[in-house]
Amino acid sequence: MHLSISFYAALLGLSASVAAGSAPLTSGQPVPQFDLPYAFQGAEYVASPSDVDALRNTLALYPLAIDGKNFPALGLVFATNAVANYTAPLNVLTPLSTIESALEASLAPVTTQHSFGTQAIDILSPNTAVSVTYFTATHFGIGQFAGQIVTAYGQYQDVWDKQEDKSWRISYRNLVYMGPFIGNLSIFT
Ligand SMILES: *[C@@H]1O[C@H](CO)[C@@H](O)[C@H](O)[C@H]1NC(C)=O
Ligand SMILES: *[C@@H]1O[C@H](CO)[C@@H](O)[C@H](O)[C@H]1NC(C)=O
């Protein structure tokens, strides 16, 4: 419980002692990789398995939306007022409409496949959750760059809030790259 709260607090830029009951902030540093193994020991709150499934299925819509270039469908994943720190060059994107337009513009020159790997989910309370999900994102060049790729390795550290309609949405995301971009970066030009 405490470690999970620490994780939640770190994502929100809060100290653990003030995490519970504090209003979410819109800035937060990612949890360092070294600390992640201790961040998912299971909250004291016993979540319904259906909540975990619902959250995981919601997150699965992210690659479906991005890879389909259906950027308005990101509204199925992010809260309207979501904040997403995609680091340089995209930096902090908010609200949802900006997340949609910035990702659409940055991915316009390529097609993509986003694959999820290692994942940990912790439902902290009836209305809050955190998750970490590794991803491999392959970007495929088009036109003169057909057959060339850029692969990105990273993880999403997500804070979730259950909405009034009982659906889960990401309210805060830190994207953390875990290695250099591999490939021919000219495909983005
Ligand atoms: C966004 O993430 C980067 C990399 O983790 C960090 O250096 C930067 O401070 C973050 N920005 C904000 C506003 O939290
Ligand atoms: C990137 O692709 C272009 C077009 O095929 C090619 O001319 C260029 O040499 C490639 N650059 C690298 C670093 O592979």
C-alpha cells in the first residue's frame, strides 16, 4: 500500500505523506526504473478483477487508435483534461485535444505499430489506479523511405481516474524512453 501510494505520489509530484486526499497535480516526475519493482506490491484496497480487466482493455485501445491514425479515439483512453509528458520534442501535452493533435502531427510522415509488453497494474481505490506498461513502437517510412524503420523502446507510467460513467481514463501519463531511437530518423522528414 505505502509503496503504491509512493508511486502514485511520485507520478503526481507529491510526497507520500500528502498523497491521499490531495488534489492531483498536473506535473510529476517519472518513477526511476530502480524503484519500479517495489512500486507494485498490491494496494491494500482489494480491486475487482473486472476493474483490472477494464483498465487493461482501455489501455489496449491506445495502440489501436494510434496505429489506425484514429486520433479522436484517444478520447476512449485519456480523460478530457489529461496531461501527458511525452518528453522532448513533444514535451508536456494537455488537454486531450492537444494530445490528439500533437501525436497526429508528429506521426503524419509514418505508419506505426505499438506493441505492449511487461505490465503492472495497481488499483489503489475505487476511483484511482496506476499502471506501468512497456512498449516497443515501430515507425515505418513511406514513399522514398518505404522499408526503413525507426524503433523506440519505452514505458508508459499512467495514473488513472474512474469517470462518472464508471469508465477508466488516464489522467496523467509519463512516457519514459528506455533506449535510443534505432533506425533511420530521416523517415520522419
Ligand atoms: C517531463 O518529463 C521529463 C523527463 O522525465 C522531465 O525532465 C520533465 O521535467 C517533465 N516535465 C514536467 C513538466 O513534469
Ligand atoms: C535514410 O534513408 C534515405 C532514403 O532511403 C537514405 O538516403 C539515407 O542514407 C538513410 N540514412 C541512414 C542513416 O540510413
